[in-house]
Amino acid sequence: MNWQDVLAQLESGSLRAANQDDAGNWHANIEVKQGILAAFKAGENIAFEGNYQGFVDKHNLPARQFSAEDGVRLVPGGSSVRAGAYVAKGVIIMPPAYINVGAFVDSGTMVDSHALIGSCAQVGKNVHVSAAVQIGGVLEPVGASPVIIEDDAFLSAGVVIVEGIVVKKGAVLAPGVTLSKSVPVYDCVNQVMREKGAEIPERAVVVPGTRPVKGEWAEAQGLSMACALIVKYRDEKSDASLELESILR
């Protein structure tokens, strides 16, 4: 498949940078990533005119233009959706926000101010991406899975998710949570430390925490390092506290 077809199918949502198998596991679509990289290689830097006058980028990866018929609410003020990114009807994008090539954003999702959805990241239905959330992109290596945010997840302000972490359905990440393959996650409900890089379970409520640094000198200094803590799993009470989001839309 040539890169032109890859970008067109990504924008239509008929092709995705990652796919979920019958067991619920996610896998990178290597052909898609190769197509995106080929597009970058084929692109030539040009100076854009019109609404994007003064900007210089690859000629074949411009910012997307939406119409009212697309059903996407893109609020004025500096947001941009790059070519090759899919944005479903009912998505709201507040300024400034950026959605990069290969990303998939499903219906009913809110992308708030200063938020980034990186290349090939997959965001499900009715997800709240709060202000200053950073969802990392993964183009290379082509076999690496991108960040996955499943349906109905709530990412609070300042959350950072990188290195292909998967956040399962309905999970809630409190403000300031950082997730990567080097950050341990402690499940305080089930009293277990999850493997580094493990997915965040469905309906888990995650808050930022710390743990002591090992070693005599570090202990003497009272040093600690960041971790993430699962402190509960969503119940009817926590669901009600998030209901306001749907009313505001």
C-alpha cells in the first residue's frame, strides 16, 4: 500500500495504527507506520498560505480542514489536526491542542486545552483528555505499540502517558499521574505491584505516589521516587462524580 492510500484510510478511520485482537490485546500495525514514515520521506518543506500563512511543513502532511458536516467541534485558537489523523463525529477540541498523524480519536471524546495526542496514539469513545495531558506518539520502531486509551477513560489535568502504555476502559487517572515503562504501578486494592509497563486495568482509579529509594545513603537523605497507585476501582459514587462532564458537552 502506498503512503497516499495509508493517509487517506487513516483519515477515514478505515485503517488504524494499532488493532485489538479477540483477547483484547493491542498490536501495532507495522504497514501503517511504514506508510507514515514513507510520507515523511516523500514530503518536501513548503511555506503554507491562507489560514496557515507563515508555517513551513511537509507539503503532503498539512493541517486538516473540517466542515460542519464532519460533526467535529474544533474551537478557534491555535489547535491543529494533522493529515492522516482520524477524528470522529462528536469530538470536541479546545484550543490549543494538537493531534498528530496516525492518531485515532473516537466519538464523544473531549480534547482539552494544551493537550497532545501523539502520532499513532489510539483514543476510544467518550474519553476526557483534560488540560495539559500529554499522550506520547510512537512511530519508531515500527513494531512498537502506541499509547492506547480505551473507551470512557478519564485523564485528569497534567497526566503524561508514554511508551505504549495501555489504559483500559473506564480507568480514571488523577491529576499529575505519569505512566511509562519505567514507572511502577502499585495496586493497593489487590496488594500487588504490577509489572513495569503493564496495562492499567478497567475502571482503576490511579493517583500519583512515591516510594523510598533503596540504598543506605538515599535512605539517610529521605529520598523517594515517583510511582503510580491504584487506590480503588470505580463504583456508582465515582461514576456520579464524573457525570458532570457529559452535561457540560
